[in-house]
Amino acid sequence: MSMGFLWLWVVICMNNIILLSFVSVSTAELQRFEHPVKADGSLSFLAIGDWGRRGAYNQSQVAYQMGEIGTKLNIDFVISTGDNFYNRGLTSVKDPAFVESFTEIYTAKSLQKQWYIVLGNHDYRGNALAQLSPVLRKIDSRWLCLRSFLVNTKIADFFFIDTNPFVDKYFLRKKHYQHDWRGVLPRKQYLSNLLKDLDFALRNSSANWKVVVGHHTIRSIGHHGDTKEVVDQILPILEANNVDAYINGHDHCLEHISSTNSQIQFLTSGGGSKAWKGDIKMKGDGSKFYYDGQGFLSAQFTETDAEFAFYDVSGTLLHRLNLSKLPYDSM
């Protein structure tokens, strides 16, 4: 691919603090943002998926508990794993669902941080370009939604990937799956570029921790199970580049599966509102935790340690995962 570069300044201010700065855009690079760590060098965030229902199906209760845990951890940002607005995304940038399902729900002071957001399959069923529009950032400055992008921090790099165009049935069963593919077609070229860009970004990352975020599952014992196309095309890149964790939504549950042949931890945070009670497949190899209810994921990072924790709609800690590694310079 061409290596022509376009340099842009992107500044988003919240409470007079500049959160995002210099951006490099290239035909061989994903758009890149910088996010500072805390003064002590640590980083913390929450991850939530499958949520936008105007507060219904316990969305408001989950949001409240996110605010409580967010305060306790002094989080730096929030990740959304997609399916941000049900059932068919947004109709336009003027759709009241944006305010009613986002701005008026996640009101806690601790959640007034940057939100990094990917699209889910339900978002593509509406006007996908609306969620990608900078107009929404003028309505609520927390909102940053792109198809695929990078967030670099001093200790961890985050790779946000648009998994939707990988799924064959969305294209083969067009009468059932009606999606807004503007900006994606021709599909073959889009996927080829994205896979090359992801591999390029991961290979050139010097962060001690590498976290990839996408909507669709890679490993899951929930309703959707594994997403074959993502397993076949994206997983090999993650394994080859020593990714530590893949965070997704799509299955409306909370889940942790450890890879049986790499260091990757598969973490599903899709319990932002409507959950699928009892919809679970037989547990397979590497399955560590599954909860068929609402909730969310938290994460705390230092240079050498990471802790992930799942909480339910009442704020009860359900499951914890601790990881450790040597500093990058000593590896």
C-alpha cells in the first residue's frame, strides 16, 4: 500500500484537559490517538457493550454501577464494544436516541471521560455514518466513534477494529440483514486493507500491553458462539503479534475464555442492557467465567500488571483476572 501521509491536529478538550492530540493518517496506518496515563503511570478504564435502549432492560442501573466503579478506580476512559443503539442504530445525527440512550444515561461524574467506540451489527442496520459523524461530538464531546483506529498510551496500546464487514451472512442474506455499507464497499478491498493495517500497527507497537477491541466474538460459549470469519482472518494476526486481550460484545453476557494455544484472554462485555438468560452452550476448553446477565468490565494497568474485573447490575464483583509480565525494555 502507498505510504503517503497526511498529518492532522485533533484536539478534544474536557474540563480544560487536552485528551487527544497529534494524529497520523496514512493509507498504511490506522488513525491514531494519544491518551495520557495517570501521574503514577497507571491506567484504568471500563468496557461496556450492547447497551442503547433509552435506559430500559436495566441499562440505567448498569450505568449507575459503572459510575460507582468508575469513581473508585478513577478511570481514564470508557470503551464501547458496539451495538450502541437498538434496534437499528441511529437514523441521523439528529436522532433523539443519541441523547436519550447515551448522554442522559451515563451521567455520573466519573463517566464524563473520553469514550472510545466501535460499531456493532445493529449500528450498521441504521445510518452508520451518523455515529461516525463529528457532529455527535459537538452534542456530547465524550463521543469518539470510528470504524477502526488506535489509542496509544505509555503502557498499553488499544486497537479498535470494525469486525462487521467480515461476517459473510450480512452480505449473503441481504433480505434479512439490511446494513449501511457506505464507506465499506468494495468489501474485499476494505477487508484486505484493514487486515494489513492491523498487522502493521501491532508489529510496530512497542507497548508492554496490547489490547484489541471489536464487536464480534472470537471465542464464546454464548448465543452467537465463535465468529468463524473473525477466527479465521483476525485471530492469526493477534496470535502472531502477542496480543494480551481481545475485548468484544455481541453476545449479551459477561465472559472470560483463555486461549489454549496463546496468551490471549477473550473478554466479552455485552451486558449493557438486555441480556439472554440461560442462553449458553456447553463449556469448552479455556472457559473461565460466564454470566448470563447485565453488567460490565473494568481494567487496571501498570507497566507490569493488569487486572480485569466483571461486575453485575448491582455492582457485585463476579470474576477477576490478574496478569503480569516483565517491562517491555527487559523482554
